[in-house]
Amino acid sequence: MPFFSYKARSASGELLTGVMEGADSGAVADQLMAGGSTPVDISATKQTVTGAGASKLNWWDKLTEKKVTPMDVQLFSRQLYTLLKAGVPIMRGLAGLQESAISPAFGRIIKDVRESLDAGRELSAAMARHPAIFTPFYLSMVRVGEMTGRLDEVFLRLFDHLEFDRDMRARVKTATRYPTFVVFAMLAAMIVVNIFVIPQFEKVFASFHAELPLMTRVLIGTSRFTTAYWPILLMLGAGGFFGWRAWLRTKEGLYKWDRTKLRLPIAGKIILKGTMARFARSFALSSTSGVPIVQALTVVSQTVDNTYLSARVEQMRDGVERGESILRTSVAAGVFTPVVLQMIAVGEESGSLDDLMDEIADMYEREVDYELKTLSAQIEPILIVFLGAMVLVLALGIFLPIWDLGRAALH
């Protein structure tokens, strides 16, 4: 449909301008009047809705403007839940949120969503125009709310999820800050030792005119290689990084990496339990809202932000379509613990699968919370072993020849 730029007066007399999509100028006028505004001028334009907000900014404003943060989306979800719960029409609610938005960038996004709704789009489709702001999980949950007529509950669930996700990320950063600093400090020390220290020791060792220990020869060889080929090593490192990112953009690469992430020590189980909590919560909401199981699994598979686990959920959906039970398909998926499978069996037999799925989500979230609390304690032994090995290599390589020389002098 074509786009039309418009000028209109709100009920309070405020001048409103923007771009709206419609079949013709009459349809745009109808949409404006339905939203409580009086059209003043409507004219065809080649400008899109998204471009309308951005065109008002010069390049410096675009560069320096504060970006939309996850906290903005989180507060937006909570505010929209409150408005919908109170019975406020969504168009009026979005207009109020647009006017009260602290972030100008997010205010323009809300305006675009409102105008897309005016143009006849669904809320999920309007939000999908901004994939950098609203994640696939967020859009899938909104789609579930549209299908079930429970958008208010969905936005509350999204607020809780975003709060849990933000808390989890903050605690992971806190737990890994010290180990990360120590590892980077040790790597920097190794680079300095390889480039500056060992070459000086090599001159001293050469004056011994004696066969050096194996570890010393290894360190000297590593140092020579590093100092001679460091530009090539730097280029290989940069090439590997960008190649890795390109590989992750492929469907096969992302699938393999998502599967590998679940097998990583310490981090893998946190990722798995957090993702499965999201799956269980989404499935419970869909099931409680009366969505058929096959359709619910289709939508829920899109809320799982891990392509490997998403494929396992789709496998469950295919099994249910063939007439298999939820329990049997869950066992075949191979991602649930025995306790969860037992709860699924009980829920399927008693007809209260949605309630038990909520309990499964709570259980997974409690386990993630426990894993995060003990994350530092789990990392410390690995860090100590790693640092001990590095110190041992340096000590044996550098001080063993000196110690041998001193012992020979004493004799």
C-alpha cells in the first residue's frame, strides 16, 4: 500500500505530523479520525514510516543519540501490561507511552508501531519492523498473546523474563569479572615474557655452552616464532575472528554452535536450563490460553533462542502430529531431565500439563539461580589450575638452567 504524509490535530489541539500507510487518502483520514485526531492535510509521499522518524535527524544527532536499551523495552512491557490490564485501548496506551518516553529513539519506535496498527497491521507485525529492538522471542510471545487474547498477561510474562535475563547477565558479569581480568593479565604477561624477557635470557643461556632443558628450548623456540611472525599471527587472529562471525551467520554454523554451547563446562548447563525455562513458560501460557498443542509447539519453538533446542521442539511437534504423546516426544528430544519427564507424564495423565509446565519453568529458574550463585566457586579451581600450569612452565623454562648452573658451580 502507498504511504501518505499527514498533518492532524489531536483532541487537545496539538499538531501531529507523520507518515501512514493506507489504500488511499480517505482511508488514512478514517484511521486518523478513529484515533481521535482531525486530519488537516494528507498527501502522497515516497517516504516510508520508518524513514519518517529518522529523516528529522541529522548525521550528528544520529551518531550521538542514546540508543534504545533493553531496560527501555522492559519498562515498555510493564507499562503496556498495566494499561491493558486497566482496560485502556492499545492505541490510546501507545500514544501515552510515546509522549512520556524518556528515550527519543524509543519514542519514535512507539510512534511507528502505533501508525502501523493504524494501517491495519497486527501488533506483532508492527513490532517486527524493528528487529534490532524486539527480539524473535519477544515477537513470538506477542503473537501468542494475539492468538489467545491475553496480551496483558503476555506483557507481564515478558517483563518478568526480561528482568530475569537482565539479572542473570549482571550476575554472570559479576562472577566472571575477576577471572577474566586475571586471565587477560596472565596472557599479557606471557606476551611480554615471550617478546622481551626470554630473548634476553637466551643470550645468557647461550654463554653457558651447555645443553638446555627441554622446557627452556620450547620457550626459546616459542619466543623466536612470536617475535619473527607476530604480524602474521595478528592477521590470522583477526581473520579467525571475522571468519568465525561469518560462519555463525550461516544456518549450519549457528546450529552447530548452539549445540556445542550446551556441552560447554559450567556455562552449558546454565544456558540449557535458562532456555528450557523459557520453553516451559511459553508452552504453559499457550496451553492455558487454549491454543492447540501442535500450534502451541510451533509458536513456542520460535521463542527458544537456540536453534538446536528449537529443532528439538519442532521434532516434538512432528511427533505429536503423528499421534504420539507429549511424554514420548519429550523423551525422544533428549533435552529434558528425568525429573521433568516424570512431571510431564503426570501432567499428561491428569490433564494439568499447563500447571506442571509452569512448575517446570519455576524449577529450571531456581536451578539457574543456584548455578549463578555458585558460578565463582566453580570457576576458581579451573582458574587456579590454569595459572599454576602457566607459572610452572615459566619457572621450569627460565629458572631450571640457572639452578643447574648454580649446582654445577657448587660442585
